[in-house]
Amino acid sequence: MRFKRAPAPLAALDLALRLALLAALCLAPPQALAQTAAVPEYELKAAFVFNFAVFAVWPAENLGGGAGMTLCAYAGNSLLPALMALNDKVANGHKVAVRVLAPPSAPSACQILVLDSLDRERWSRLRRELGDAAVLTVADDAVIGNEGAAIALSVDAHRIGFDVDLSALRQARLSLSSKLLRLARSVQ
């Protein structure tokens, strides 16, 4: 009697493909990124943000089964046009809704907050207001990244990379997949 091997679940295959894409983006030599100039930097960074959403785990009370996932950025954020393309995509069974915040709106109702250099002045206030709220903070700015954002995006030698601050993740009661952590430039 012959047994057929069961096909891999689609979710596992999808996860493997996403990890492979993210690894390729992180590890691609500068020449390869230059050849893929058809994809603008902001679109690649938005793809990273989406993958962070896929590989992050929120407390059940903050993002229960099937609940919508709110991704926020303040008006004027340089990534906002690319982030808008993530609207209505699905990350781990959660439909993503992109929300544009206007100061002095607090992002406590967001699951992901994307910040850039325009947010430097408000970052210390936001950080205090967020406290231990389960909000994944992603900075596309070195200053905010060094001052307690959970994930800091950067471009080095034409490569997009990211650094992870584990203490910021713990304070927000979030965790990231070990597979994603292995792709980070640094984990502190």
C-alpha cells in the first residue's frame, strides 16, 4: 500500500514565500537592488512593514481572531503613499486598514505606527502616551529608531535593513517571529 504525502498547508507555503522575499530584500547585493530600481525605496519599505505585521504577535485582547489591524501614520509621512497600498490586504487573517493621523491624535487604537523624521518632535510625547499599549512602532528615522522604536528601518549601501529593540517590544507586550529576528541587522 502506498501513502501519498499530504500537501503543505497553503498558509505554511505563503509564510515560506514571504520569508524568502524578505530575506532576498535584506541580503541582496547593492548591484541587485540597483537593477530592481523599478521598485521605489518607499514601496520596498512598505513591503517590510507589511511583513512585520505578518510576523508580529499581539496579545489576544488587542488583536483577537479576525479583528481588523490598524496601521497608522501621521499626515506628511514620506511612506504614507506606499503604505496606502496595504489598505485591505490581509495579514495573518486580519484585514489591514491604513489610517492617517492628524496631530495631536494619539495612536493608541493602532496596532502598527509608522514614524519618520517629521515625527521627531512628537516622539517623546507619543512614547509616554503609548506606555505599554500593544502598538508596534516602526521608525523610518534613525533618531526615533535610536530612542525606543520597536523596529527601525534604514538604508545602508543601497540595502534596506532593520534593527529590533527587544525592550520596546516587551514593553508593548509584542513578540516577533524568530525567523524575522534572524533577518534583522541587529537585535538588542
